[in-house]
Amino acid sequence: MSRPFPPRSSSPSGPFVRVNGKIRAREVRIIGTDGKQLGVMSLGDALTMARANGVDLVEIAPNATPPVCRLVDFGKFRYEQAKREKESKKHQHANKVKEVQLSPKIDPHDLGVKVGHAIGFLCEDMKVKVTLKFRGRELAHTEYGFQVIEKFLNEIVAYGHPDFAPKLAGRSITVMISPLPRNKRAKQPQPAEGGAPPVQPRPEINHQIAPMQVARGSHSEEEPKSSGAFVNNPFAQLEVKQ
């Protein structure tokens, strides 16, 4: 009965790798423990050689003719493979692009938050695309938009540099920012969660409400004294017939 899923011994995050008796080819090309090629031999002889050296027979090129196998400890092989994948993912950050949107009338505090996000992205080796959009009659004064972009670039000059000068295209000003090399880049400011600068606490507001003053005749001074009575009781002058 065929199994629809790979066995549990295979790596769940990577491609399925055949090891030892799971290799199906009759003949294989062997690479020794020192990295040298040992030639083509039968699968049985290759397994015998692997047992004699206390290692596993791992198929590294199944599409070759004949398939290429390596004499190596399978645990060490998986560790080296995971390490190579991790190193390759580090270089993929430069291909990622994050976008930051601005406006000509942006508040200084909001601009600081946007700058913090951009610094966080640049410190993670990501590119940042800055877009400033004009709405309505704002397009008649594009110089204000360029001033905002220039101020934004001056704030992140220690972390990245623009790939080209800011340019107006349609109703938007765009500029692409690339991160500086790690040895020339400033350290990421702390604390900075998600690249945002710390927000200053707002002043506390006194929520104590002054007592209401009611002027409704002689009973207005007596009603606030009772703790269980309403200040503005709409039924105070209602007569109940018995």
C-alpha cells in the first residue's frame, strides 16, 4: 500500500532526502567523507562502505545519472543544510521593499513615527519606498511636498541613502531609499519596537466634575445634602394622591 505522505524521518521544512536503504537507484556515484569522488559503484557496496565508516549514505543529487550520494552523518548534513538556508535568507532582505506614505500637511509627531518605521526597516536591510500623495488643490503647491521629503531624508541620513532624487509622477512624489552597509550605518535607536520612536506620555486630565448648581426655589439647597437624591429630580414637585 502506497503512502501519500513522506515518512516522519524526513525534514518537514526542506525537500525530501533519501538516506541509506531508501535510495532506489542500483548504482550511485559516491563522494567520500573528505569530499573526494570515489567513483560509481553498486548501492550494496556503497551501503557497506557507509557502515564501515560509521556514517550514512545520503542522496544529494537524485536527478543525476547515476544519482550522486555522499558519505556523511545525516544529522550533520541536515545542520549544514539548515545553516545554508538561513544564510541565504539574510541576503533576501535587501530584495524586500517597504512603503511609507506621507502627506504635505503631515503632523510633526506623525512624521517622527514614519521616520521611526523607516529606520526600523533599514536596520533590517530592507529598502524603503517613500510616497507623498497630493489631494485636491494641494497639487498647486508641490514645493511643500518636496520640503517634507527633504526633511524625511535628513532624518534617516545615518541609516540609508536615496537611490535617486525625489521626483513628481502624477499626483505623488516618490523616492527609493537603500540601507547603508552595516559598518557605516548607525545603531538602531532603543527602545524601538517596530521602528517607532517612544511616544511621549500625554499630560493627565483631571476628570473631577464640579457639583451642579440647581436654582429651583427653596428646595435647591437641601437636595444636594441627601446622598440618595438626584440633583435634578423631575419628580420632586409631583404630588401623589392617596
